[in-house]
Amino acid sequence: MEIEIAEEQFKDKDIQMVLSSIKSDALKIKTLFESLIDLAKAQYDLSQINFSPFRIDELLGASKEKIENAYKDAQINIHYAKLPQDATTYTYKGNSHLMQQAFLNLIENAYKYSQDKTCTISINKSSDNTIMLSFQDCGRGIAKEEQDKIFQAFYQNKECTENKGHGIGLALTKQIIHLHKGEIKEDSTLGKGSTFTIILPEGKEEF
């Protein structure tokens, strides 16, 4: 808030550039701090996390809206392999806050690394009530030698010089999915893009 006021007071372009840079750095530190807090939460024992029913399809829609509000050129598309028959089709028992953070991480990554700023999301539910979600981008893809490292905390792909993050997003996402007894897989081809698939077992009462 104080930085924004200072930007209005000082008209000199050089000063405004410095203040803008400080503001950007402050936002990055805030984002890093919040990500570290979420990463710590995702490593808790199950008994320390609140699990309750929520709708996966609605959470995806809310996540889509958040990204599109943050990035006006984002193109997020959701496809249903199985259309919701009623409110229970994609109802899942878990922690909606953490799950949304996982969705946001994957959608934002797809947006940032796709030249056309798109993320294509597919959602399906199998006969055994397993929910499957895939997040596909049209980015540069990930080299084979990098693919076993991308879920490590603080790891950053050396080839990605733009859109540098803190190396927390995918590590946090994996922790969240494992917390829900699910799994996340990655399939990537250089020059064609990447697809991250989340597989969630039926939400159990013992959660």
C-alpha cells in the first residue's frame, strides 16, 4: 500500500521504475512465503488436516476463474469425459483449500509455459469412482533427464530462463496429491508440451 502511494507521489520515471521493482520483489517474497506455508501444511499428518466433501468440478471452475482474472490472456478449457449427472458425480472428500492450490499451480504453469497461453483440462470418473484429471499445455516440453527432478522442492529447470519461479509449485502439488492418497504423473515431449495427470481414489470416510 505504501509503495503504491509512493508511486503516485513521485513522477520521475527512474524513481517509478525502482518503486515498481521493489513492489514486484515484495510480491514475490509474499508468494514464496505463502507457498512455503502451504508446503508445510501438505506435509502434516492426516489427523492435522480437515477433510470434508466438496465438488471437484466446481473447484476446477473456481480455479479457472482465478487464473483468468489474474492473466487476462489466459485460455483455460475444461472438458468432461463424463458429464456430471448430479451434484454427487464429482463430489470428493478432501481438503478443498490444498486441492485448489494444486490445481492453481498446474494451470498457472501451463499458462506460463504455453506460447498460446492455454491450459486444457480433462476430467473423468471411472466405474470404481476414481477421479482422473489431466492438465495439458502446448509449451516447450521437459527433457527426459529433467523429468525425474521436477517434483523436487526448489528444483528449477535450467533451460527455463523466463518465468522463473521458486521451484516449490510442483513439489507442493505432489505433496497435496499424496496427502489425498492419490498420485500425479507427468508425460512430456520436447517441442510438444507436457501433460500432468492426477489420479484420485474415491474419497474415504477414514480421511
